[in-house]
Amino acid sequence: MPRAEGVSPLAAARLTVPLPSTRLISRERVTRLLDRAVARPLTLVSAGPGTGKTLAVATWVREGRAPGPVAWVTLDRVVGVPSRFWGAVLTALERALEPGTLGVVQSPRSVDDEFVEALHGRLAGHQVVLVLDDVHELPADVLDGLDQLLRLPLEGLHVVLISRHDPSLSLHRHRLAGHLGEVRAADLAFTSAETRQLLEDGGVRLAEDGLAELVRISGGWAAGLRLALLSMEGASDPQRALRQFSGQQPLVAGYLDEEVMRSLGPARANFLLRTCVTDRICAPLAEILTRDDSAPGLLRSLSGDHLLVHELGESGWSRYHPLLLQTLRSRLNRDEPELEHELHRRASVWFEGAGEWLLALEHAVASDDLALSVRVGLGSSAVLVFSGHRSPLGSIISRIPAQASPHDPELLMLRALGAYSQDNHARTVDLLPLVEAGVHELPEPRRTITLLNLRVLQALEARVAGDTEQLTRASEEAVRLVGGLRGEDAPGWAVFRGVPLTIVAVGQLWSGRPAAALRLLRQAMVFGQETFTGYAAVYHQGLTALALVMCGQVAAARREALAVVGQVEASPIERPHGSGPAWLALALVEQSLGHQETAASALAAGESVAVGGPDPFVPVCLALARVRAALIAGDLRGARRALARSEKDCAAYPGLTYAVLLRTALEIEVELGAGNVDHALELLAAHDLRRTQLRGDATVNLDWPDEDPIELVRGLVLLASGRPEQVRAAAATAVEQSPSSAATGWVATALAEDRLRHDVLATEAMGYALDVAAPQGLVLPFRVPGGHVAAILRLHQLVDGRHGAFVQLLLQQIEVKPPAAPSLATLLEPLTERERVVVAYLPTMRSNAEIADEMGISVNTVKQHLKSVHRKLGVTSRREAVRAARQFDLLPEPAGLESAEPAPVGPRD
């Protein structure tokens, strides 16, 4: 007798393909996935509740995509007995196939080889698809029997298993054999296009940003989308209804309670409640939060079940669906607020131990435990002020109630860290003295930890202000304080012990002591590479490159700078402010090597990140590099403009000793290039006078730079002022310093000896210059206006011959070609002040008589001045004199030519 006869209505319902939703949308993408999956003998559709897995398979069946008749069985606890389960399966198969196909095969109490062989024999040669829905309802003994049936695939039989989690079957064996097709929660998640179609079918339209937010909140979860659609339908403002949609809404919370939480059982539901305080969860953290050693197993089962718990790749971490998380947190806060605070405390301690200091502070603040917040904040989270994205630190600190312990020095220190992290420097500076007033009353180690934070923040604010003295004093004390801390007292500072050394190194760079800075930067690295990652690595390595180029180690500096900019340019995010030192270093290196195009590109990149950078030194030096670029190009007018732009910045930050001296040195070079030797002498004399005064001032701690840029141009000034015999002595210090300084000193010495007609000594000095410059590829020291350097290089090539390839490179770059118009090389001697005044009148087309009248001198005197001007400029007419004067930058700027003067470099974080 056919089993289809006499089937009760309830049993028949279990054997019927479910009807599609009235709001079904066609998802061809999912249907094609099922087509491919069911091509294999066994298909698993595994996803959590509300993901639309049953609906997807039912739709696929009703669209006639199955490769044969379909036998459908919806499972529940009633059929959770082996005899009932197999009875339902046999009945479904018999209804799908021709009557009598199964013959006398009876439902077994337990599956054995005889039953399996009989069923295989009856189904052989038939095409049929057996769909078992809600396989997660089956007990172990039924699954064992099913596993035995599936062990040997039967040609023509396709089994589709629909389950909330992977059933206890030999799935791995089927997977390795290539017999298993799989459709997972991620496959069933609605895409943006499918979500838009679902909304439009429901009469709801959202803007693109609203649609993106809905996809984010729902995670593509079908049930979540339908709940959101219900909340938006009929709303006058769907966008506003979406903003109010959350796991706390009764509609959503009710669904999750009924469909998710209730089906989990007490143990897993309690696990979810106790682990919902964190956005991510892993096995060790779950065990800490639940105080239950079975927690790791529960997490694995939940992640494997896809019950709105998703594993984050192979990281060991999982996350809960946003709506589930909101529901759980709302319930925990409502029913067990004290437990909520305790769970946050446990999470804070665990995250601090794991080095996740921002999360540690976030949970400490959420626990409402002020002492814990202070301990974690000052001992660990404070190091995040060295991050390129420290604003979240300030945001978390701002959540501490303003009325909490308003005079506590530790809490004041924490608030100062928060203010600094949000770039509120005025507030930071106001809070620091209040901390200083009370810090010494604290017991140890809290006193040392608070004082360390205080000194670090003082150093950082001094860095913003360009105050070298305060930066050095505070950072050096911070180095001493951090060295006396135990790791367990301040875990964050234990890892970041090297950072205060980096701040000290910044002060050394500002002071023109790059060798000392380089030692400190390398010493900082000894404390561990993990300190310098991300933004910190970019800034630290950029400073290292800058110290190297200031030390004249150009090749090493180039390697370091290129490593940084390569990392920055490969990043999908915009260039960080901390990359400024690397770009500056690269620009200086390329200028030194004679690569002006790449130097210009590096300058532009550096300027793009300079505003908002960590200190004023980099933007000031970038501006001065612009002066150097103009000098190299022979653009005196451009060099003057760049100098003018840098004047206020250097005046605003007198503590940037090296930058101030470099500007003076460049100004001297500009004046020499323009033939204004008297002005160059005045600048040099003023510098020497100030240095003498500082040496005599007992209140000033004079620690002069190792690399003094002015000493590098002293020889050129002596040459231009007719004192070549003094150059060798003036260059004696430079030739003992870095390769670039030494090369510059020897070139000046060679020019002086050449002027004195000491050809042998000139060639010898040029040889020394080449000895130190060639290994580094330094071109810049040989760029001295005039043709004498090229002449001495040729002579060296004839009598010595060493560094031949490098000499040829130098000659190609620095040799002066015969000019078509008057050039710098034809200015035989500088103009007097009276001659410069006469030249200023030439473009006005005034007659000699008119010029004489305005100057209060005779016409003959004007003529004498003009004759002298023509001789010195190498011209024969008034028109040519005007053209040459413009080239030599001897004419005043026309009124209104300059744009509005730029603002000085402002404070930066």
C-alpha cells in the first residue's frame, strides 16, 4: 500500500514545499548558487535564523530548477525519533517518485547495512532531490543513521540539508571528496541591489546613504531587513524611521527573543548576555567575562551555528550582529546594571593585558570605576597621544563626568591628555600647572606615573610651540622617569619606553646636533620594534632620515626616506602629518645629489602635509629648502621671495636654532649671488657679534650646533671680500665634520688657493673635496657661482685623475655655459650704493638730468656712475643695463608685486 495514503494533514504539511513569501523578490544570484551546489550529491545550506535559507531553497524548487522530482521533509521534534524520521523520508520519496518505486522498504528503528542497501537498490536509476529542512532539530541517533546513508553517494540522489548550524555528519569527508556543495550565511546576505529591490517592492525609497546605512545595520540579514521595512512602511519620513531602528525596538527585540534567544537554551543565552559588553569576542576574553572554562566551546558552537555570531576570518575573533548586540546590551543594562559594570571592569583588565589600550580605557570608563579609569588611562592608554589618530582617546576621556574629583591631580592629568588628543592646546596648557601643584603628594608609583605623563605632555606642547629648551628639559626628565617604572605598574609605558628618547632627539635636531639625535633615535629602537608601528614608525624613521642627511650621510638618509615615503604612498589613506620629516629629508638628499626634479616633488609632498604636522621645524625647513632650490636654479628673485616668506616663521620660533642659522646662511648666499658683498659681510658680522654676546652671558646655556650652516658660507664671504688667504683657516672646522660640510670646506679652500695662484694647493684641496663627496654622490658643495670650480676640477682631472666618472657628472651639472645675455659670471665687481640707486632709476626712462636732479648730484656724476655700471655689468647700453640689473636682482620690487604676506607657521599638534 502506498505510504502517501492515510497521511495526516500535519504530516502532509511536513512533506510540502513551503509557500513563498508574499513579498518575495527574485534573487537570481542565490538561485544560481543553489544550481551549482545541488550539482553535487550532498548540499548543505547552513545559516542562522532569519537568513532566508528555507525560502531560498523553496523558491529554487518552485522555479523548477531541481534536477529531478523533489521530496521535501520539514523536521521538528516530533520526527526526532529514528522510525518517525525514516518513515517521513520514505513517504516523501514515494510521493515524489512513481508509485511502487520503493517497494516494501520499511522504516527502520535503527539504520543498518541492510536498510541502506535496500534503499540504494530501489533508488538506483532514478533522479530525485531529497530536501531535509531544519536538520538542527535532529538528535544524535537520527544523525548517525543519516550519516550512514550518505556515506556512499547514490547516483541520481541529491540530498539538500537546511540547518541553522553544521550538523554532526561526516561533512569533511564529503568536502575532500568533492561531493559537498555549500551555501552559507554570507551567500544568503542581501546585497545593496537586492536590499534596494526589497524596499522598492515595499513602497519605501531611501537615499543612497540611507541604503548603505541599512545594509550596514542589518548586515544583509533577511529578517533584519524585513523588520526594518515594517518599521519604515507608512512612516512619513523613512529616513528618520531608519535612524530609530535598533535592536532595542520591541519589534526587533521580540523577534530576537523568540527566534534566537529562546532556541539557544539557558547556557548559550547566558553566554551571549555576559559577553555582549565588547564589540568583538575571542575565547580567552569570553572565559574571563563569564568565569566559565566552557566558554571557548560555547563560542565555537555559536560561531559555527551562524546564530548571528560571525567569525572574523582566521583571527580567532568573532562579532555579534549589531541588532543582536543592541538587544543584549539593552537587556543587560535593564536587568543587571551591576553585572554590566563588573563585566566592563573585567574587559578593561583583559584588554590592557593584551595591549589594546584604547579599548581598555573605554571599558574602564564604561565600568563607572574612576580609579580604574585613571590607572589604565595614565599607565597605558596615555601612550596613544603618539598615534596619528588620537582623537578617540580624547573622546573616551570626555565621557568621564565633569564633576568627578575636580581637584585630583591624576584625573586632571587624564583630562589634559584628553584635551591634547583633541588638539585643544589652550586647555592642555591651563591644566598642566594644576597637575604640577598636586602631583608630589601622590604615593608611589602613582606619583612617578603621573609625573611622567606630565613631563611628556609638557614636552609635546613645547614641540608645538617650538620651545627647544622646555622640550629638552621635560623630555629628558621623562626619560629618567620611565626608566624607573616597573612594567606591571604602567604596561603601556613599559612598551613605549623609547618614545621619550625620540622627543629628546627632536630637540637635538632643532639645536643642530644631528649626531646626538641619531644616537638617541637608534637607542629608542632598542626598546622594541613594536613601539614604532604605523604613524609612530613613519615619524621615527623620518626623523632618522633627517638626522642622517644633516650628518651628511646622504646615501643612508636616502634609503631611510625612500622606505618611509614608499610605505606612505602605498597606503590607501592620505599622507600622514608625521611623514613630513621623511619628505624634508628626501628633498634635502635630492638637492645634495643634484636631482632637482625629484627634490621639487619631495618638497611639494612635504608642504602638503606640513600644516597640521607635529612641530614647526619641518615646515620652516621646507620653506628654507625652497630658498636653496631657487639658488640652485639661479633664480635670485625667487630666492629672495622664499626668504621673505620664511622670515616671520624663524622670528616666531627662535628656539629652532638650526633653522634660524640656516636662514642666515642662505641669506648670505643670496647677497653674495647678487653681488652685495657688503651686506653679506654685515650679516656675518651680526651673527659673530651675537654669538660672542651669548658666550659672555652667564644666564645663557650656550651649546652651539655641531653643524653650523653659517660656517659653511664664511669661506665664500672671505673670497668675495678679497681675503682668500683667510679661507683655509676659516674652513678648518668644516673639513673635520660631516661629508657635506667637509666637501664644502675643501671646495672653498680650493677656490681660495686658486685665487692666490697656488695651483698645486688648489688641486690638492679639490681632491680632498672629491674624496669625501664622491662616495656619497654629493653635487651641492660644488655649486659655487662662477666658473672657477669647473676649471679646478679639470685641472684635477689632468694631474690626478681620481674620481673621473664623478668629476664628469659634476662638470655636466655645474659648468657654466657661455651666456647669451649678461650672467652672474660677468659681474666682475659689486656695484656701490650710489651706483645701485642710479640703476634703480633706469627703468623709469628718466633723463640723466632728471636723475641728477632727484639725487642732488651733477649730470657728470650721473654719467660717471652709468659708465661704471656698464663696465661692471658687462653691457654697452642703457637697455642692456636694465636687463642685466633684473637678472642680478638689483632692481627694487614694483609696488604691489608681492602677494599678501603669508601668516607664520602656527602651532601644530
